[in-house]
Amino acid sequence: MRIERQTLLELLQTILRELGEDLGKETLLQTDERTPLFGSRSDLDSMNLVNIITEIEERLSDDYDINITLASSSAMSRTRSPFLRVGSCVDYILELIEKQNNE
Amino acid sequence: MSDLAFITGTRKGIGRAIAEHLLSQGWIVAGCSRRESDLQHENYHHFNFDVSDETAVIDTLKKVKKTIQPIKVLINNAGVASMNHLLLTPLKSYEDIFKTNVQGTFLMLRETAKQMSRSGGGRIINFTSIANPLNLEGEAIYAASKAAVESLTKTAAKELAGMDITVNAIGPTPIETDLIKLVPKEKIEALVKQQSIQRLGTYEDILNTVDFLIKPQSDFITGQILYLGGVN
């Protein structure tokens, strides 16, 4: 199971863009590594984030045959959430894929 | 194309009856049990796994989605029961009952809802029991596990409503299944006397309730616990 970081970043940006179109939120149409996914600076509510996480899992499985669970207890207990920004989320997903490849 | 229903615990009893019923109505049915099933039908797909095994649940449901189609209806029927006085109930019984009844229901619900959220929604039916509202003696742990399933049902209904997923639970009365065959006759009679309609349930009673909850017109019904026999 391999996926390039850039591909993963574009996948997440696509999901955010589609969500932005659905919700009518322009800030989600053009995102970058620093775009916040949650917190006071984010345009997303908790349900939006749930949908994004689910969507990433399903697309990785359907399109890349990568089967990982993003919402693990280790992710939730980290001092700094991996879902804070687009870039940290991408790094976290790569970390999970790498970990699974090494098992 | 026909929709797909996934039913847990299809090897025998209520799960088997629901599987055969939906197959007869033209559904594609996927089912599971820990052991092999002898149910043979061109539209039936059987998987052997334990619903409390997270990895097995995730892998199987992804396989169903990829090799058959996304799940439209999930029926969380698999369950275990154990009658015993509370003071004589081993911790192992507690663990086994909660693992299958609560953990299994949760895992199947979580992973199926992920699929449903991407495929236009769906229906989830959990199984509870009248053992909970009637506070049946000898079934403390079983009833507690079903109370947890009911709570899960109501909260899941709220959290998943925005994804066009309904979540309800059916609470059957005792029917002639393997689960009650070891219960003394007088215990069953005493239990039935607590129902408004005092008779054992039938598979048809349950099939009718399943039909009601999965019909297209029932899309405004969610978070409900439907006890049979007039128990409340």
C-alpha cells in the first residue's frame, strides 16, 4: 500500500472542496496545508469533521485499496490533534499507512 | 438492481428467518455467524466471523461493499443470552454477553454507517429484548446489555439522522428459538403473563416489524424501540 504525500494532500483538498460546495463555504474551495480543520479558526463544525474523516477512510479504501481507521484512540489522546490542520492530517494518514505496511 | 441487507447471526433462529424472508422478497442478503451456515440461495452470501472482532468486521464489510455492493439495511440480530442468578454469574458470562450484544452491535453499526453515509443513507435495526423493560430476574446481565443497545440506538439515531440513516430497535417477546429452549416452561409462562398480549411471539411477528422499519415510507421513524406483545 503506497500513496504519495501530494496525492493524499490533493485527495483531502478535493473532499474539502466538495464539502465547501455542498455547504456554500468559500473558504473550503481553496485550501492549503495550513487550513484549520477544527478549532475556533476552522469553518468546519464537529459533524463536518466526522464526515471528512469518514470520507477519507472510504476513498482510501475504494480508490487506493488502503484500509486504515483514522479515529484511533491514540490519535484522540495526542496532545496535539493530528486533525488540527490539513497538513498535520496528511502527515498522520501517511504515518498510519507506514505503520500498517510495517506490521 | 436489488438492495443489499446485511444480517448478523443468520445461521439459525431469528436471523435465519429474516434472511430467508428478505431473500424471498428479492433482496440480496449477506449474513454472518461464527460457524458455517447451510443457507443456500443464489442471492445469499455468508461470512464467518465474530461481530465483536473489530478487524474482522472492518475487513468483511469492506469486502461486501467492493465485491457485492454497499449495504442498504443492517440488521444487528446476533446476540447471546445466559440465565443465571446475579450472585452466580461469572465475569466471563458478563464479558461474553457484552462483547457480542453491545460491542458487536456497535462495531457493525459504526462500519456500516460509514458506507451508508456515502451511498445515500440506509436503515439500521438493532435487537433488544423485553428482558430490559420487564427487569427479568435471572437475566440481569443480558438485560443490561440490551439496555446498552437501546441507548446506543437512540443516540445513533440522532447522530446519523443527517446522513439519512434511521436506527431503530426491535424488542421481541420470547419465541421458540434456541435462546429460550433451556429456560424452564413455568418461567416462560410467567414472563408471557406480563405481556399485554399473552402468547409466545412468532417469527412472523418479527418479520412484520422488520418489513415496517425498512419500507421506504418509514424514513421518518428513527430512535424508536419497538417492543412486541404490548410490553413497554
